[in-house]
Amino acid sequence: MTSARYTLVKLSAAILTMLVGIGSSAEPRTTIDAVYSKQQARGGERLYQVHCLVCHDKKYFQPVLEVWSGQSVGTLLQMMSATMPESDPGSLRDKEYVDILAYIFSLSKLPAGEEPLENRGTKLDEMVIATP
Ligand code: HEC
């Protein structure tokens, strides 16, 4: 192989490595990445006690999250706000559903962070449900 050709092969390999690197750094955020705050989960707990506890005890949610693992947080939120509380679907404000979801995350032993979970743009559609 001529040295010019060899250089070209090396260069292509380097570019390929770089592209693969970019691909992996764009991995989606998951619910393990501290995506809600403790304070938000406390607010969500109060809402849960008023609107959800009659039908779902605290132990209900962790297995549900496990089943939903790999799907987007946005899809779970949509399902929840469209169908729950079963007695009066969609009766809570969007932010209240998000706060309850933060509480559900805390029940499922997901780590809390500094920033609250927020339903802005496509952020939650791009966030993947993962359990510890
Ligand atoms: C009147 C009873 C009732 C109330 C109140 C209620 N739910 Fe439900 N919920 C159900 C039933 C029934 C199901 C479906 C059967 C099951 O999986 O237990 C369900 C299922 C769910 C699921 C799992 C759905 C799935 O497909 O995996 C979630 C999450 C959920 N509820 C969240 C909530 C939240 C959050 C609230 C409060 C805002 C709430 N529910 C209030 C009765 C209720």
C-alpha cells in the first residue's frame, strides 16, 4: 500500500471513530439521570393522596414503571392524563400530572436531582423510562 493511501485509510478510520463517538454522546436521557426534584415529589405526593390513593396504594407504581421501561416518559404522561383518575380522567392540570409522575419516580427509587421534571417541548417524549 502506498503511504498516501495508507494515510487516507487511517483518516477514514479516525473520522468513523469520531462519528461513533458523537452518536453515543447523543444517547437519550433516562429517568435514572436525576430528572425530578425532591420538593416536586413532595407536592406530587399530596396530589396523589387526594386523587389517586383511593385506587392505587404506594406499591402499585414501581411494577408499572418496570413494565413501561424503554418507553418514553411523554407517552406515560399522556396515558396518565388521558385515563386517570379513572373516576374523572383529565381532571388535573398538566403540571399536577407531572408532579405526580415525579412522586411515582421517587416511589420507584429513582434518584432526585436539582431541577424539577418539566413538560416542555419534546423533552419528555425524548426521555426514556428506566428503572434502577
Ligand atoms: C377510581 C379508581 C382510580 C383512581 C382514582 C385512579 N386510578 Fe389509575 N387505574 C385505575 C384502574 C382500574 C387502572 C387499570 C387497572 C390496573 O392496572 O390496576 C389504573 C391504572 C393506572 C396506571 C397504569 C396504567 C398502565 O397502562 O400501566 C397508572 C400509571 C395509573 N393508573 C395512575 C393513576 C394516577 C396517577 C392517578 C391519580 C391522578 C390514578 N391512577 C387514579 C383506577 C384508578
